Amino acid sequence: MASKQSPYDALMANVKKSEDYSDNFNMIINNPYRILGASTYCTEAELRDIYQQWESAPDKYKPKFDKTKLGPPERTEQNMNWALENADSYVYKIFWFSDAEIASRLGNKGDFIEFFSKPQSINSTDYNSFLAQYIFLCIFDRNFTMAQQWTIMLNLINELLNVSVGRFWGFFSGNKIEAIDNNKMAFLYNEFKDNILYPIRELLGGANSKVVLEEIIHIHKLLATVQKPQLSFSRIQNQVYEKMERWFVKESDYVNNVLLAKVTGVSASSMEEKLAITNACNYIINTIAPQFRVLVDDIIPEDHPVNTKLRMMFSGKFIVVSKILSNAGMYHESLNLYQLFNQLFADDYIAGEINTLSKLIKQDEQTRMAPHAASTLMGNPVLMDESLAPPAELGELEALEKERRKEFFKRNVRTGIDYKEVIQGVLNNELRLVKDEEEDVPLIDRVMEEAAAEAEAETVKLRCTIEELQRKHEQEMRDKIEELNREYKQSMKKWVRAIVIILVLTVSSVGVLIHEFTKSDIPSELNDAAASSAKAAALEETLKTEKTEIDDMEAKMSELNADIAQLTRDYETNSDETYAQQLVDKRAEYNDLLTQHNEKVAAYNKHLQEYNSTQN
């Protein structure tokens, strides 16, 4: 009996050796360190030496980092120059190796099985090994088939997003990035949190990527296995919801552009048109609706904007189908569709249509039974009422819309969304079943994108400002230390001259020495110099301490500002009051820290002036 194929073997059996990854995974495939064939531990001088080695003999340049399942990169002069210019970025260091041996074992079966044999944590994994498995999954399992391994990896990343800077550095230091101070460590950690999930966001793809609902739901289930997910995962979850929305748009386009292609108006008088509208109705109810209900009832939270948007889109895109069914006399089919709309997106207009259709169905049944009940007609006054005739043309629909304007355009109490935008496209003068152009991006999406971009730009601007202030402070401190060294040397020269004078006077005569020493100002000068030197030393130590505290505050301010920007984006995306409260707390903490920072800077400047006065 043949042995069962392992998940690793099954995955690698389906990997196409000719597959091109160059258009994906920019942080990995186009990483400057990969292009140079260098370690993240290399200094700038070492990187230049590597570049010169390649430049002198491009065909003979075979770095050890090329021995991976990714193969060697494309090394043109343009690519190599770009890599040399961008190799100092911490973002790229996050996505490459310091150890060529581990890099060469990327995707090795033994290492893969050993790594995922048990749940991993930051206490049991070094960064190089973590990165090798993460890159392997991102590159070779883009359909997330290895659910167990992805679950372990996603939970490990989530744990790394929720540790202190010190614990993260203990995990990351195995990657042998140069020793850095606390501020740069915090900066590196922020870059990690902002970018580590970038490959997964690339896997979900843009607007042109393939959309298969079963795969999207599978990815959602994987994300749901993350225990207490951090905010960084919400961006990925939103991408999943957006792909679900794109699936629905694709299905609705199929109904309108393919199934209804033969329907030229809202009457559907010919048999061909009736057949087309019947097929469209059956496809909506039997194929789209069951999957759609799973999305809005079980997967996307009810309070999420995408959930409300999908419900609104469902009735908005298919309500014309109900209208045509009703006009064609297919009252039961139209009623089923309206009842589905009402379940997904309750509205007074839809309720009115359901009531009208119910009367039409009852009237139709009575009409068909009339030949068998003629004898009872005179005894049943109800049947004498004026019959309800369904609207046959679009003009009558417009008249009906005017009569019901108040309740038709009434805001939905439950959702707070104006239903006018949903129905108005059905009742305008130019009703079109087939759209040649794509729908415009909704205003709310554009506003949210612009707000997110603005917040991101402000964060980058503040980060650059803080870095510039840090550089200025460091330069000022270096200049002041050099000045202190010069003044210290001058002070020592004074001491030496005083000692020489004392020795000369001692040799000449003890009496003369005492007499001259008594008349001179040397003792007072020595006392003043000693006192001044002691005060200067104390001030120098104070300045160093205050400078360190100021730098720590500025690093914390930068971290808080990044958190504020992230919370702002999350709140604008989800409208969750939890994010609003966190945003208020973060801003209060930032303001308190800013006040302490200003006070500390004022004290620093005061001590700096005192120190300068001692030198004069």
C-alpha cells in the first residue's frame, strides 16, 4: 500500500518550476540584500566591496545567498545601483537573512517539518528560521492550502506584534543587524509591525486578482484562528471582506450582462425575454443568495460597513429583476425575490411592494377561479372591488414613485442609510440593464482612502521631524563634548604652569617662596579653577542624563503618534467605538508626554546656559 503523501510533498508537487514571481512580493523578490547577494549584517563599506566584486566579473559572481529555491535575482547595472542605494532600509532588513546557510535551506523539507512539528513562540525561534518558513509559505503556498502551518505562523506573527521592544529585539538580534540604541530599536519594531504582514496583503491581491469565494472564505477561517488578533490583522480582514464584495459584483454583472442580455425593457413580453428573466431569478435565488447569506449572516460582522453595503447592493442590483418579473405576470417569483430583499435590507418601499404583489397574486387566483364560481359572484362583494392592475411600463413606475415619495426616500431607521441611492437607478428615465462602463468608486470609499493617505503622510512627516531633531541633538552633544575636552585640556595646562612655578620657587628659597606665594594670586586661582571644573563636570553629567531622557521621550512620542495614526485609520474603516476610546487615551497620553518633554527641554537649555557660563 502506497504511503500517504505529506502536505509538504503535495504542495511541492504542484509548484511549477517555471512560475514567475517577479511581479509579486516586492519586499522579498526585489529586496536590495537579495539583489546584492549580501547579509543584512554587512556594513556600507562591505556592500560597496560586494558591488565592486560583481562589477569586475558579473558572470563569476556567485554569492551563497543565491542558493535558495528563489534562485538568483536579475542583476543588471540599474538593479545593482538601486540595491546599493536602498540597502540601509530597516524594512528590507526585516525581509532578508543574515545567515547564508539558513537562507540556502529556505524550503528544506527537514527544516520545514521540524519548525512546524510544534507550535512556535518567540522564546523558541530565532528570526532567520522564522523568516525562512514565512517566505516559503508566502511564495509557494499562495492558496493557503497548508492550513495548520499557516495557523502556527499567523499566531506567531500576532504574538510578535504584542511584545515589548526588548523582547522583540531578543528575538530579532539573531539576524545580526548592527547593535543599535533604544530609539532605533523602537523604530525597527514599528517598521516590523507596519510591514511584516505585507506579503499576505500582496497574496490577497489588487482589483484584478482572481476571486474565488471558497478560497476567500478559507482565508477568513485561517485569520479567525489567530488568538486575540492585533490591529495589524484588521487591514487584512478588510481586504478579505473587499474580495467578498468583488465576488458579489462579479456575480451580479453575470446576471445583468449575460442572463439579462436579451431583455430590452421592463415589459419582458416575448418568450425569449421571459425565459431570460426566469433564468436570472433562479440563478439569484438558488446560486447567489445562499452564498450571499453566509457572508452577511455568518462571516462579515453585522456592524461592519461592508456588511451594510453588501445588503444594500444586493437589493439595488437585483430589484429591476423583480420589477420585470412582476410586469411579466410572474408574481410568485417576484414576491420571492422581494421577500429576500426584505430579509437582507428592510425598507418601507420593499414592504409596500410585497403587499401589492400579495394582492395581485390573490386577485390572479380569484380570476382563474371565476368560471367555476360564477354562481357565488353576486354573493361575494369582495370580488366586486376594482381590480389591481400591475404597472406595465416604466412611466407608470415613475408615477408610483411620485405617490410614495415620502416613505420611498425615507432613511432606514435600522441602518441609517438613505435607500434613495439604492432604488433610484431603477426608476430613472434611462434604465439600463447592461452597463458599458464600470461603476464609479463610492464617495465614502474615496473619502476614507484620502483620510488614510493624509494620516499616513502626517505620520511620515512627524517621523522625519523627530529623526531630524534627534540628529541635531546628537550633533549638539558631540560638539559640546568636544568643547569640554578642549577646555579641560586648557585647564590642565594652567595646573601644570602653577605646579612648575611652585617647584621653581621651592628650589630658590623657602622664605622667598612663602613670601612670593603669599603675595601672588595663585592659591585663589587654583581654588577658583577647581570649583569651576567641579561645577562643569556636574553640569556635563546632568546634560547627558537630560539628553538621554529627552531622546527617550521623543522615541515614545513617535511610537504614540504611529499608534494614533493606525487607530485613526481603523476607526474610519470600522467606526468601532473601542477604537475611538483607544484613540482618546493615546492622544491624552501623547499630550501628557509632550508637556513633560517641553519641561525637560527647558531644563536642559537652562543647564546648558549655566554650563556655558562656567566656561567663560
